[in-house]
Amino acid sequence: MSLFFYITIMTGLALIYYGYVKKLEADLKKKELDIEEKKLDLEIKREESRLIIEEQSDKGL
């Protein structure tokens, strides 16, 4: 086999690996964004429940 053949195979494998790594990084970033969104939703629910409790305590006075 010629040197060109081996260079072509190595380049192909490198490109496949590069694509795989980038896909994993994109998936990780997506999961991080999902977790951040869930944290924000939880914080909003906490604030809403705190406000409801304050309103109920103010009505009780």
C-alpha cells in the first residue's frame, strides 16, 4: 500500500474522532443548559411560594 492510502485512512479516522468529541461536547452543553433551566424554574417556584406565604400571613393580621 502506498503512503497516500495510510494518510487518507489516518485523516478519515481523525475526522471521525473529531466529530465524535464535538458531539459529546454539544450534548454536555445541552445537559448543562437543561440543568440551569431547571434551577431557574425552581428558584421562580420558591419565590412564588414565598410571596404566597407572605400574602397569607398579611391577610391573617
